[in-house]
Amino acid sequence: MGTGTAVTTLVDAITAAKMNLKLESVANADVDAAAAIAYSKLATLASARLIVGSAGGVATAVDVTGDVTISNAGVTAIAAAIIVNADISATAAIDFSKLATLASARLIVGSAGGVATAVDVTGDVTISNAGVTAITALAVVNADISATAAIVLSKLENLTSARLIVGSAANVPTAVDVTGDVTISNTGVTAIAALAVVNADVSASAAIAWSKMAALTSGQILVGSAANVATDVAMSGDITISNAGVTAIGAAKVTEAMLAASSGTGLGALRVARARYSFATDGGAQGLITPASNATIPDNAVIVGSTINSTTAATSGGAATISVGTSAGSGAASLLAATAVASFSLDARQNGLATFAATVKMTAAGSITLTIATADLTAGIIEVSVLYFVAAA
């Protein structure tokens, strides 16, 4: 068979095959992988519909509905208000610029209806658009601070050295200087101001120990001065005191003026005036001797008795005599007439002239005297005791 015959035979065969094709008899395997079938060869497809496999596995034209739509130009669009939280990936990392605009320094806060809402930051704290927060002036109150805050002192406002914080009349803590009776240093050392403590400051039951008082010289006592200030002084004059509290009346300190006078009802005291003659002190020359150790018998004294006691024997180089009287108010021998020196032996006692039966009344105040006559004395100590009372006049 020649070439022309072969071609003719092939064409005839294809024509015969086409004539034998039946509807829906073309299978996937019959279509060449590179067939590039034109879209126009497909069945018509309504505008913006898609071909989707049906539940029966059949390619079917459907409308695009639900969350996303599509135009006949292939443009898809997400339906309004359709995206929910579950649609967004946990790792989406959506840029802040993709969010709705947010006015400067506003925050997104959940509303009463549970909706994220842009609000202004007001109240105790404000915020800038740089994220800087600021506590509003005077906004912090006591309830805002934790009971266990333990705020360090360095966080407080500066406090001038040695000042304290004290509530003012308006109940406001205020820094003040410590003045008045007590001061304080910046190390907390308090000091009572000089002369600040007064009697009212000391408790009635303070029981301050004596050892806390200023030193008091042995035997001295506290006496109010002319300026009414307690002052330590030595006790002198008629009475002295020891550092054991023992008082003593000084020698020859009791005078007639110190004795109580007789009262108008007859009450009074029988008194004693004493004098002590000592040869060593008073000498023994003839004449009137007023012993240095003596007492004054007052005017109007009524002498009712006297005793002369020679505690050391009186001696003389001759026949001396001794009489006893007063320097004034009575005679020089009113208590004892001139008596020989021999009567003044050791511890001799002689009663004077004045007795209850023969009293002597003083017409003036006078001291006890001795009169030496005939010869000088060369030794002796003679004590004279005179008993008297003072008449009203």
C-alpha cells in the first residue's frame, strides 16, 4: 500500500470512532493532561458563582455566602461584623496600626456591657500618650496606703534638723521647732532647759532621793534666803546641829529674855541664873569682879535663894574675904556677906542670904559679882546659882 492509501485509511478510522462516541462516555483518562480545554467549552456559570463539590461528589455551581463573598471579578470580601475571636490565630500578632484610631492618651477599657471602649483616664491617676502615669495632686488618701507599706523615712519630705512633726490646730501634720521646757537634738537627745522645772512639774509622790539633791556641806541646813531661795547655811547662834541631826544650845546662850514671863493668872517658872568665877580667867585682885561666865538677873526679879559652891578651893596669901552680889539692882553683898576665904574649901557649899523668908527684889537688871577684900586670891573656882522669879512689876 502506498502512502496516500495509509492516510486515507487513518482518517476513515477516526471518523468512524467519532460516530461511535456516546453522551457521558468520555472519561478522565480520555482527556489529555495537556488538553487546555477552553473555559468557553464549559457549561455556562452564573455571575460570581463557584463550582463546589456537592455532597454527592459532583461539581456544582453555588453562590458564595457566609463570612466571605466574591464578585465575578474574583474579588473576595469579609462580611461586616462577621469575624469572631476564634477566627484570629493566637499568634496573629496584629499590628497596632491595624486597630481603629485611639485618641491621644485614651485607654481601651471594658464597658458595663462588656465591650472594649476608648475612654479618657481621669480620677486619681492620669496618663500621657507616651504612657507616663501621674498621680493627681491631693488624690492620695490614707485608705490608699497599705497598712504594711513600711514607707522608708527617706521618702518623706525634708525635715529640718531637730524639728518634729506635730498636729496643727487644723489637725494637719506640721514641722515645728521643739521649744519650751524641753529641747531635742537631731540625734533624738532631749534636754530639759535650764531653770525650766517648777514645783508643779514634780509629782506629789515623786519621792526624790536625797542623793539626787545638790551636795550639802556636813552640818549645814537649808534656809530660805532674803530672796526666798533655799540656801545651805551653817547653823550658828544660840543652837548648833551636827550632821547626825543632834542640836545643842551654845554655852551661855540662854538669856532672861528667852524665858517665859509669869502670866496674869500666876503661871510662870522659877529660874536659875548662874555665874562661874575662875581665878585663871577672872584674876584674884581685890575689888569687884564680874566673872566672864555670867548671867543677867532681870529687873523685878525676886531672888528666893542662892547657893555658892567652890569646885576648886579658893586660896589667898592673906586673910581674904569674898562677898557675892549683883552689879546693879541689889547690893555687892546681897547674895552672900563677906566670908573668910577658908570657907571656900574644895567643894564647899554655902547658902546665900536671899531665901523664901528673906527675898531680894532686883530694882534693875544686873550681873552676878564677887567682891574680894583684905587680900588677893591666888586660886579657886567658885560657882554661884541664883533662884528667882520675875514679878509683874
